[in-house]
Amino acid sequence: MIFASAGSAVGLGNIWRFPYETGQHGGAAFILIYLICVLVLGMPIMISEFLIGRRSRANTAGAYKVLAPRSPWRWVGFMGVLAGFLILSYYSVVAGWTLEYILEAGVNGFAGKSAEDFKGAFIAFSQSPARPLVWLVAFLFMTHYVIVKGVKKGIERFSKVMMPMLFMLILVLVFCSLSLPNADKGLEFLLYPDFSKVNSDVFLGAMGQAFFSLSLGMGCLCTYASYFSKDTDLSKTAFSVGIIDTFVAILAGLIIFPAAFSVGISPDAGPSLIFITLPNVFQQAFSGASVLSYVFSLMFYVLLALAALTSTISMHEVVTAFIHEEFHVSRIAAARCVTGGCIVLGILCSLSLGVLQQAQLFHLTFFDFFDFVTAKIMLPLGGMFIALFTGWYLDRKLVKEEVSNGGTLKVLFFRLYIFILRYIAPVAIAVIFINELGLLG
Ligand code: PFF
């Protein structure tokens, strides 16, 4: 259970999105607020998603129909499905980039290049109209294949080996990155908070990142929990997933920032950050041993693509299960709709980094717009409703029964958990939203 949920949680959100969000929001202070969001909002809401899924044994929209028949709560489920669909579209663009980098690493294309070369190569690649699209479609087909062939179990078994490998490799890279010249500047950026830079954007960014990284607020973990056994300890699973996910994100930061400062790449470079910085780590840290640099870089991108795949599968599954169960179409037809739709939207997002850069929505490219609307609005909003649903709507006895597995587990912080769901989480999320809109002073 922990591995399946962690497979969904650990992905590009940790290794790609977390560092660039941290970089754009000033470093350590952002991380501190992020950690508070994970603990105070993430953990209780994750337990709630688990509980809703296991109690109802249904997909996310179906779950509300079971637990709250004929009520508007089902819209929370619908919003989650839509969020999953939109995230999958742009997430697959970035997942596709990892395939390009596998190829590049495989043909030893990083050898002998400088930081400027990597930057130029990434910009040329991501803005080119055709190449990223090929990888995007390839990645969505891979996800589609796993969903349709029902080989999810196989992938999960596979990821039980691969995830610890990714983790070990990340540890090696942290070590390499910290040994680069000027690495201490990056470390300082990560460890010394500068609260003068904290504004409403930082709060919204940290909250959105917490939801995104933990796969929360869109019913993904709810769908997974519908397969949990009645003995699964929900709080323990939530905390384990939270700890693994946070650890990987922080370690990713410890790789990226020392390296970025070392080679003079601005930490606020945005989505391109890891794709420009990491190849440098491989090049510089193993300068005396090109075989090591070759092997590690290839392994890293393969594992990153795999981590992305376990996440795209989880999003695809949410939408496919929903269409399959709610519209009574076959699973294959449902999966085809999802894959087809994501290809179309994904192409738009990908092109918006290059030829369609001028076509903007609310002053954002399609790619940024999708990211903003989902991670910073839909997921926290979904989380807020999940908190309200569990805290206020569901019978407290039912909640206690689920969290304690029918009274067999001791639940230490039950009252605190309910208090957070009822008051703290909804108010905190609302205040962050209102603050961002500029309505609070
Ligand atoms: N948590 C995943 C990551 O960090 O890469 C992304 C994600 C997966 C978000 C599934 C939402 C979701 F439902």
C-alpha cells in the first residue's frame, strides 16, 4: 500500500517541480512553509482521502455518491477527475523530456559539454515544434499500455526495486553536487530562510506544491485506497508516504541548488532548471571517470522516467476508472478517450513553450496556465472540500471507525485530526486564496 501510494506521490513533482518552485520563491523560507503545509494540511487530508476511498470502495466521483447520495458533494469528485486530466496533459510533456534525456545520455551526448551548451540545447529542444511532441505521445502511449493491459501490478512490483534504486542514486548525486566548487552558496539558499521575500505568492506556491507532490486533492489516493484492505493502517500509510515524498524532494533540492550556484545558473530558471543543471552534475562531478558519468546519467534518467510513469499511471487511472464506471463504456474505450484527449491538450502545452508562446490565457502560456489552475487552485480547493466533507459531513463515529480500523488501532491524535479538518485546513486554505487575490490588505 505504501509503495503504490508512494509511487503515485514520488515523481516529477519532487525532482522537477519542487526545485524550480523553491528557486522561484526564494529558497529556504518557501521550504519551511512547504513543510508546514505537508504536515498540517497534507497529512490530515491524505488520511481523509484514504478513508473516503476505502469506506466507499469506488472511484473518486462514485465515492461521494456512496457516502453522500444525491448530494452536491459529487462535484468534488468531478473536479478531481478534471484536475487529473489536465495535470496528466502537461505532466506528460515533461515526462516526455525525460525520454529525450535518456536518449541523450545513452548516446553519451552530454560528454564534453559546458553549462552554456546544456542551456542552449534544452531551449532548442523544448521550443522545437516536433521533437517534444514525439516524446509526449510516446509517454502517453506507455501509460496507456499499462492501464489497458492491466500490468499495473507488474509496474508496482517493478517500482519496488526501482524506487529504492532511484533513492540510492539521488544520495550519490547529493554527495557529488555538494562537492562541486561554490556548492555552499546553494546550501545557504536552501537552509537560511529570508523571510523578507515571503509574500502571498510564496504561500500559494508552497501549498500548491504540497498538494501536487503528495498527489492530493483530486481523488487519486482515494481511488488507490478503494483497493486497500481493511487492516491497512491509514494514518501510518499517510505518514510514510509523506515522509518518503518530502525526503525525495529535499534531496532533489540538495542536488540542484549547489550545482546551479556552482555553474552559475539562476535558481529561478523555472521549469528548465533540472534539465539544464543536472547534466552539469554528471559532467563535472565525475570528470576523471567518464564511464561513471555515463552510467549514472543514463540510470538517473531511466529511473526518473519510471518515477514519472508511476505518477502518470495513477492520474490516468483516476480518469479512466471514472469514465468506465460512470458512463458505462468499456475500460479500453475509456482509456482511449483519456489518452486521446491528453495528446491534444499536451500538444497545445508543449507548443506553448515555443511556436505558440504568444497565445496566452490570463498572461500565462498554456503550459503555465494548466499548471497554475490545477496545482494552485483545483487541488487545494479539492483538499478543502475533502477536509470539510470528512470533518463536518461524515458521521464522526464512521470516521473514527475507519481511522482506527474498527477500534483495533489506537489513534492518538483523533481530536486534533478532526479539529484540523473542521477549522484549520479550510480556514488556512481560504485565507491563502483570499490573500493571493489581494483582498486581505
Ligand atoms: N505527485 C506526483 C508528483 O509529485 O510527480 C504528481 C501527481 C500524481 C499529482 C497524481 C496528482 C496526482 F493525482
